[in-house]
Amino acid sequence: MLPEVRPGLASRMFRLWRIPATGFAFAALGLGGLALAVFCFPLLRGLARDELTARRRIQRAISLVFQGYLLMLRALGLITLAVDGRDAIRTCRGKLVVANHPTLLDVVLLMALVRNAQCVVKHQLWANWFLGPVVRAAGYIRNDIEGEAFVAACRQALAEGSNLIIFPEGTRSVPGQPLRLQRGFANIALLVPADMQVLRVQCRPITLVKGEPWWRVPERRANFRVTAGELLPVAPFLACGPRAIGARRLTSHLQEYWDRDRDV
């Protein structure tokens, strides 16, 4: 559990700074992504000897940019960040990386921390003016492609040594409501098949949640903690018999894990 800290007068006054700083951070993310797609990614692609090399260089560039972005957020006083099990995250290779999804910043956190990161993203991002060019250049996997093609894309990414990041909820959690995991990730794990590195994302005070505008910042800066949980083998769930049973048990296992010590 993250420690509970009582807000004081200084933190309430500092909130006045964090509102425009948050707006600046959002603008930097969108405009920075567009600049990368226009100026940096074509150069990386042009210098690569093949498509796989180009894709990996672009994905690595995104990870480095997100690492710098997190440093900026910390320097602006918007967040703190603690990582438990950093070595387990960095040495992960060819795994499904599954995490809960309490805030809008979770994607940035995981893309910065996980090496060789491939990602399943919402199809709406392809039409986004700022982030669409980024996800297309990186070769991320759309979540709306035909079933067999989707599984094949996931299998290929893992076979290439990439780590495939998936949020089993499919969208951000709703504060005060139970987590609602979709079974799509479990079916991917069983069909590929692939072992899973389980991560827990915590944020206190909670911010950037589903349905909340960006300017509604909490009185204190957000304290994020990313914890590497168990490396979950898929074999016991494959041994359950029919895939539907294995998927249900895998989903229930992670539901119980993330419900434990949940912040919201």
C-alpha cells in the first residue's frame, strides 16, 4: 500500500502551479509525438536495413522519450514515481506484460519501463492527429483486427523477443467500482501461448481517471508506484482443459491479485 499523507497549506498552494503545468505536459505529449513522427521516425526507418530493425528502433526511441517525459513530470512537481522489481521488468523478454489500468499515465509508465515493448492499442488512436502517426510508425497492434490475424500478430511479436503490453481491463478503471477484466488477454495467452509478467500500478492520490478532466488535479502531487508481481506461467491454465475454462480461471486469478490492496 502507498502511504497516506495529509495535505497541508503548502501542497494546496502548490496545486495552483500544477494546473497549468499539467496543461503544458499534455500539450508536450501531443506535439512531441507529432514531431517524432514527422522528423525522427522517417530518419530511423531510412537508416534501418529491414522492417523489424526499423520498428525496434522506433519503439526504443518511444521508450527513451517516455523516460524523459517522466523525468519532466517529476521536475515539474506533478508526480513522484517508485518502481519495485525494476530488474524483473527490465530483464523481461518475450512475455505478455499485463497490468491494471487506474490512470491515463499508465501507458507512458509501462512503455518507459519495459524494454522491447510492443503494445496492443485501441483502434481509435490510428485516427488521432497527434498520436496516430506514432502508433502506426511503431507497428503497434490494433485491437480491432480480425481474430486470427490479431493472434498471429501477437505471436510474431513475442517470437521476435518483444514484450507485449496489454491492459486486461481494456480501458481505465472506474473509481469506486470493481475491476472489470476482459477475457481477451487470457485467450491470447492461451492461444499463443505465452507466460505473463504481472504488474501492479498504484496512484495516490488518484488522478487522470476515466471521465475526469485533466485540469481537475488533486490537492497533492500524484505518487505512482509500479510493482513487478509474479511471473505467471501459462501452463497450469492450459492444463485446465477447454480454453474457455482456462481463460476464466486466469482472469479470476488476476482479478483477485489486483483487487488485493486496491487504492480506489
